[in-house]
Amino acid sequence: MSNKRTLVIDGNFMCKRLLHDYTFKDDPEKDRRGYLTDLANHMVCEIERVAGFCDNIIMVKDSHSWRKSVPILPNLKIDNKGNIYKSRDVEENYKANRVQTDDRDWSLIFSTFVEFCECLRDHFGIAFIDVPETEGDDCIWGVCTYLRKNKIKSCVY
């Protein structure tokens, strides 16, 4: 087994972590340039940070998950008088039940992030995994399982 590791990056975490005040609404092109610069600077810092113990990088991105298409019904209970009531509000936070805010242009944000990842893949050889209808966490699990079976160490960002 090599002493080096593969760094597996949770792309959606990175994508949202670096958004700061970018809305991609008032001046989308300015936000796009600033966001791409921030992503590039952050990636350089991460590569420098792990250079001594990682020799490969894989970027993993969420796609539209099947879980976002499955609404969950409220957790209903019946009291001793036969009244039905909702016992807790967790279901409102389930992915399909979440309401995405419109304070940002998410479509432009995600397309800019994909552009960044494709640039990393095409110009720097960084693998980019974006599986349709699959959550990034599931892909990260699959990648790490594959690496472990092939005796390759990994760490996840």
C-alpha cells in the first residue's frame, strides 16, 4: 500500500462554502469572475496543504438526487381519543420538502461550479465525478470503497 492518498473532495460542500455574498443576480458576470477566482485560490491552497501526503484528487458533485423527488408525509399519530396529529416537524426538512430560496441564481452558481470542475479535469487531470440522479455522498462512498479495495488510502474534504 502506498504512503500517498487520494483526496476526495465533496464538491457541493466546496461550492456552497465559497459562495460568500455572491448572488449571481445583480451583476452575474462580476459574481462569476469573483467566484471562479475564489474557487481557484481555494483549490491551490488545498493542493499545497495536502501535497506532502496526497498524490491524486477526485472532485465529486451532487446531481439532482432521487431523494429530492420523494415527498415524505408527516409523521402522524393518533391520541387516545382518536384525534390525528403531526408529532414532529422533521419532515419539512426532508430534501423533497425543502423550498429553495430565490435570493441567489442557483442555476448559474451550479453551472459556474461545473465549469470550474471541468476545467480542473481538462487542464489539470483532476477527476470529476457527476453521476445523474446520485447524491455526492453516495458517490464519495463508492469512490472510497473502490480505493480501499484497491489498497489506495483516501481522505475526504
